[in-house]
Amino acid sequence: MAEHIDSNRLNSDLRYRFEYVSKFLNFTLDDIAMLNTFAPIIFPIVPVITDTVYRKLFSFDITKHYFLIRNEGFEGFLPKTTSGITLDSPQMELRKDMLSVYLKRVLTQREWNDTFLQYLSQVGKMHTNGAGSASINVDYIHINALLGYLEHLLIDVLWSADSIDDKTRQSIVMAINKFFWIQNDFFTMHYLASWKESSTSNETSMKKNKYCCI
């Protein structure tokens, strides 16, 4: 008999949503333990990974221009054009630090409690227009590409590690893959909410405008 899933709760209860996606992916405590096992392997080269990620984002003008948006908590000088931004700029150092903290927290978290789920959710929300003044408003296509690229970087490090056996390596790969799908779902949850809100606003505007050309 199929397990009943409440579609309304999926969109209103973060814990319920996480548990559903986890069941679907078979993400268990064993996977969390594998992420914890991976932590000491990846930690020494986290600075290299964060630098590599931002070099990739700098390699396309469409993603580089997002760094002209002021980060919440950053009060320093912000250039007005992308030509004035470098990987060593103060705001870029702040962003690299934030990514480092994110990776370390994900890999060391032992209990995925509600506070941690809210953290993963907020990471997604701040990239949409739903976080108020903290919003970065990044188009989802770039988020999707970035998550895939970051996952590949982590797996590449894992593949080169000679301190673990093949069975553990395979389990860590599976755990990393499941995690990124869970994180991606928290992103899409907020993007879908933003799109629905935008769609509703546009429909209301069109109804008020009797001379809509489209």
C-alpha cells in the first residue's frame, strides 16, 4: 500500500518535506555519517575549492555581475563595474568565507535538526527575491550549474584520496550526491514560491490593464 504524502504539508512544513525527499532518495543516518567521514579529507583543501568555485563564476560575465550586489553584512567599498572586482576583493573574500563555513557545517553536522534544516533552507531563500534586503536574486539556471560544479569538485577530491577503501569511497559518493539533491530541492522550493508570487502579481496587473498588448 502506497504511503500517503500530504502535498500541502510539503510546501508548509520543512521537516515534513525533508523527510519525504530523504525517504525517496534513501538518505539515512548512514549517509550523514559518510559526510562526517569525508570532512577531514576535504577540510585541508576547502580554501582551494572555494577559490576554484569563484574562479568559475568569474569566467562568465552573466555570473560575475552578481558580485556587484552588496552582501548582507558587508559594509566596505563595492565597485560599480565588474572590471573593478577581483578574487581578492574584500567582498569576494567574505563570500569565499561564507562558502567555506557552509561546506564545513554540512560535512560536520551530525544531527540534522530543525535548526540545520532552516539553515539549508535559508541558503536557498537568500538567492531568490524572498529574503528581503538580504536577497541576491540569482537566476536559477546559475544555481543549478553551480551546485553541479561544486559536487563534481568534491567527488574529484574524494576520488584522489588514498586514505579510504573503495567501499567507503562509494558510500561517500552516494551521500554527497543525495545531499546535493536535497539542497537543490530547498533552492527550488523558494524559487517556485517566488515564481508563483510573480505570476500572481503579473496576472493581477494584466487584469487591471485594459490595453495589454500581449
